[in-house]
Amino acid sequence: MKRFGLIIVGDEILSGKRQDKHLSKVIELLTARGLSLSWAQYIGDDRAALTAVLERSFRQHDVVFSTGGIGATPDDHTRQAAAAALGRELVLHPEAEGFIRQRMIDANQGSPDTPEGRQRLRMAEFPAGAAIIPNPYNRIAGFSVGEHYFVPGFPVMAWPMLEWVLDSCYAELFHHTPQGERAMLVFETAESTLTPLMERVEAAHPDMKVFSLPSVGEGGSGKRSRRHIELGVKGPADLLPAAWAALRQGVAELGSEVDEEV
């Protein structure tokens, strides 16, 4: 299965001026299609830092979505960073240029040949060889290079564009391997005590992932107000029962108090 990653660009997110909505939405879009997000990273409007992030992600061969920073103001650096990471020039994409010119005509925004118009056309400058991602909101396209997909930071634009990418490019992966997850609450037991068991279960069931979410009971009610660990396994649904049985048996052998499955 392919790994999916997300890069969220913008000083406004890191400063708290705006709350990020992309992470939860991308998880929702992937989950609805039987896919999952492997990693996510926030990065500010720093061209050098963003270039370094993209250099690493291009080498990983993951499917990567990037939101934000593809405008044409001085604090937008994503197009330039992507080009630098690939060692390519920024070039005017003819189809994207046509969309912007038509948008200016439809919105009565003046001539594309004025200084303001030429500035708008810069939003059609992508790394050489890029393909466009259609924008149903205002027709100002995003772009893709390989399996990296760059869209605006505005959710009203970004989310339908990402849906288009998934449905157009990765439909063959949808619900390819049904996934499952089961977990229990284990009380008053240290993670260090459970770690050897987790390692044994993962070694015996290499396609499954064992996880633990510790809590000291803050904000909980009833049994969840006590110190506990949510301990579980997740992975291919057909392999889940055997891994779950091994985990339950191991916890029982430790003599830990366990609540019903969660």
C-alpha cells in the first residue's frame, strides 16, 4: 500500500492566527476511501526550510499533499520551493495561464497585460513538467509533480481539489485492504510492563501495528478517570482476530485489570 503524507504550509497556522482544518479533513477523505495518513508536517512561510522538507519528501516516493503558499505574494514560497527541491525552473503553464486569463475576464478584473494582471499570472508558474490540478472554486489551478500535489490553503478550494486527486489518480487503491482496529483499557499498569508484550505481538504478527495511548485520567469520567492505557492492535481486518487474541492473552497473563473492549 502507498503511504500518504501531508504538508501544511503557513505562518498563520504556527502563530495561531488561524486554526488548521486540513489535517482532520485529509484524514476524513482518506478514511472514507479505505486509506490512511502516514505522516503530517507543519512548516512556516520559509522558502529554505520548505525546500529542505520537499527535498526529503520527493526522495521518499510517498503520495504527498501540500496545502498553502501557492499564491503570488511575497510570503508565498511553495511553487519556488518545489522547483528548487527538484532542480527545475519555474515556467508559465499554458493551461493554467488560460484559466487565469479567463477568470480575469469573467470577474471583470482588467487586462492580464497590466502590472496587476501579470502578477496574477505568476500563479500559473509551476516547476517545469508539472501538471495542473483543477480548481472548481475560481479556476486558479494547483499543480502536481510526480505524486506530490500542491493546492491552496483555503479549505473551500483545497478540499475539492484533493478529492479530485484521490478519485482521479488513486481509485484503484480504495478499500483495497479492509482495515480493522480493536482496543481495551488496561488499568494501573506501566507502559514499560506492557512493552515486551507489544513487541512480541508485533513480531508474531508483522502486518499488524500494536499501539498504546496512556492517560493519567485527566478529564475522564467513571473508569476513565483512573490512570489507564488504551492498548490495541490495528491493521488488515482478516489478520486482526489472531493478533487481538494474542494481545488479550498476554494482558491476562500479566494479571492487569482490563475494561471492556473500546
